[in-house]
Amino acid sequence: MSSNDTTTTPDNPPGKPPPDAPGESSAALSALLRVLGAVERAGNKLPHPFWLFAILSAFLALISWGLATADVSAVDPAGGKTVAVRSLISVDGVRSMINDAITNYATFPPLGTILVVMLGVAVADRSGLLAAMLRAGVAKVPARWMTFALAFTAMVAHIASDAAYVALVPLGGLAFRAVGRSPLLGIVVAFVGVSAGYDASPLITPMDAVLSGLTTAAAHTVDPGYVVTPLSNYFFSLASSVVLAAVITFVTEKVLVKRVAALPPEPEEADGEATGKATGDVELALAPEERRGLRRATVALVGYLAVIVVAMIPTGSPLRGEGGSIVESPVLSGIAVVLGLLFALLGAVYGRAAGTVRGGRDIPDFMAQGMREMAPILVLFFAISQFLAYFKWTGVGQVLAIRGADLLKDLGVTGPVAFVGIVVVCTVINLAMTSGSAMWALVAPVFVPMLMLLHIPPEATQAVYRIADSCTNAITPMSAYFVMALGFLQRYRRSAGIGTLASLTLPLSVAMLVAWTLLFYVWWALGIPLGPGAPVR
């Protein structure tokens, strides 16, 4: 059996391909490739996000000087107070930049949250728990359910952040081939599920912690006491993960199956012919010790949740909020600590059963390894935290938000119309700036307070951003994982290029963007809470 089995599976039956099989040369695809090439060239000219925010800070200093010189101000409708722009290029501005630099970084809302969560995630990852969970999610699934199972597993995989790409994409090809289907489809389904659905998950992920922290910082421009928790979009994210998995399944079965079948056959390759395996394949089946580890981790999960639930039953429990409130309880407000402990516990239990954790020393070692991988994010957070602090100190963000809200009111723009603008703007930006946290740090200080002044909760603005931040991840060549997915695709089809992958991911990306946006509007119209204590309007 050849490593290129696309001509012998049910998705690509033998025989002469249809006349339009060489789709790479079609006018539509040529136009797409030209657009992608232009995006890639433009994106390559962008500096590293760290320097991007350093440049933006310098630009903000000039803007604040100009606006302060012109005595630009706005009246805050909430308290009737006049907000004037202050210049960073002044005695007070320079002192603030120097004296507050450490405080700006140390008190940056996402910093502590993401570090605490990742301490636990590192244990779950290094012990092998997350990889075993992903493999178990697609193992022994009937062929007719494989597409949905793989797509939904990708939604669960977001808990592993970027590691989900490395773990699940190759498994997708292997899982599809195991049930007699084209591995090309499996790779595409896994890649799109992880990338285009990046901000949707049935679980709380590290990205929830990052986004909520940045949203909180942006909301403080209008309301210094406002707090957005990692659970603020949980209900919407849970529903989104199911809807997106269904959309991926529908488009794959109705469109991509035919697209793969239309690909012209390739010559037999020598590599992998004897075993039918592509180079670098990993085993899908779980070893006995891995299954044992998952069983014990499941028991530990049930026990952990049971302890929390039982502890919260008494109205005077310390795990309840003021007046016995559950929504304002320490469990929800301190969800980062709860999640960090949970991941660490499950990773340790799994590791002891699977043999990957041999002693207590392994746990802090795993945490340290995870923190080393966080170094690039910590460096980026320093630049972002300073920029946001300058933005708040100068008053530029608040004035811009007030003036922007007034303009929208004068134009009669309502929330639903504003949401479309956010989706369009952020979707286009995402083609070049693939870092979701960096992009939200850039636009949240404007969008969040501006819509707050239109009585739209920050949680709703954040939910809309999730849509725009995700769907084009699967088609932009600026993403390193796009190139990685192409490499996995070439294991089974040597002639595959950017056009091949783009022609398979584009239909899914567009369909997910439309469906996800419609889901939000239905959610908005029905007034369903986005998460615990997080109204949509």
C-alpha cells in the first residue's frame, strides 16, 4: 500500500479524475494564491509583536503630545467628568513611564492568571495526559462518526494551547486512514478544528485566562472595578464547540470529500509502501498503562469536582461569595487557581499510573519546564502591559472610546451593527497578526470601552472577538502551523502545496465564520448569558 493512498479510499475512488481535477491551475485558485502571497509578503514586513508594541508606544507618545497640546478632551457620560488627554512627552509622563514600569508589568491582569493555569497544564502535558486524552478521543470511533469525533476532539484539544497542533494534526491523518478514509481529510479536519475553532472549547483553556485578563484591563478605562473572569464566555464557547464541529463535519462530507476525490493521482512512492505508513506516523492505540492512567485520572476528576460541590453546599461555606452567592464565589473568581490545581492533580495521578511520574520531584520539574516554554509570552506581556498602561494614563483610550461611542450614537449604529464591524476588522488583521493575545491587546482598549458606553458588556465584545480571531487562522500563510499542516499533508501527498491546503481549508474557514457569527446573533437575540454572571446584553 502506498503512502499516498488517496486513490484507493472511499473518499477518492479509482478511475479517471473529473475534467476539473487540476484545480490548482484554476482562475479562482490562482487569484486566491495571489492574495495569500500578498498577505504573506505584507505580513513578513511586520516586526516581532514585542517591537510592534514598542513602536506603538512611541507613536502613542507623539499622539498624546499632539492631542494634549490641542487640549482635546471628552465628557464621560457615566459621571459627567471631563477627561483630557495627557502627554507622555512631559515631566509627569516620563516619570510615570519609569516609576510605574514594574507595577504595570506585575499587575498586568493576564500575567498571574496564565502563569497559575500553566503550572498545572505543564504537569498534565509533561506527564502525557493531554496527548493520551487526544488519542483516546479518536481511537475506536466508527467511520461514520470519525469526522465529527475528530473535529470535536480538536475543540477539546484547545486546552493544550499550541501543543494541540503538534499532537492532534498527525493523529487526524492516522485516524482517518485507520477507518479506510483519506488521511488528507483527517489532517485538514484536525488542523481546521484546532486553528479556525481556536477560541471555542467545551473546557476552560489558557486562552480564556489571557482574553479575560486583557478584557478586564480594557474595561477599567470605563469602570475600574469591572472584572471579566475566564468563565465569562463559557456557555457560548461550549455551544460554539458543538456547532463548529457540526459545521466542519457537514462541509467536509459535502464538499471536501469531493475535492479530495478530484485530486489527480500521483505516482507510487517507495517510502511506506510495505507498511502503508507515512514517515513520522505515531501509534493511535493507547498502551495498557496509558489506559490505566486515564481511568485513574477520570476518578480523580470526579473526586475533585465532588469535593468542590460538597464544600459549596453550606450557605456559610468559604467557597461561596458574599450573601451565599455562587456566581461571586471564590471558585469562579479564582478559577485560575482551581484549574491549575485540577490539571496538576490529574497530571500527577495519570503520571503515577502510566509511569511517567516516578516521584514528587517530577512535578515541580514539569512545572519548571512549562514555565520555560512560557518565556516568549512573558517577554511579550512586558511590552503589552506598558503600552496598555500608557494608553490608560494618557486618557487617549477613554477619549477615543467616548468620541467613538458618540459617533456611533449619532449615526444610529446599534450593537449588532457594531459587532459586524469588529468581526470584519479583526478578521482582516488576523490574516497578518496571528497572535490572538497580541491582537486583542491592540484592539480591546478601543472596542471594549467604546461598546461599554453603548451599554454592551465587555463579555459580549470579547465573544465577538473570539469569532474574528479564529476562523482565518486556517488560511493565513503567516501562521507557522499552516506550514506545519502542509508538511503533514505532504507525508501522504508529495505534490501538495499551499494551494492544495488552502483549497481544502478555505471552504471550512468561510463556513465557520458565517455559522459562528450567526450563532452569536441568535445568542444575542435570545439574551442567553455568555457565562456564569455574564449577560450578553
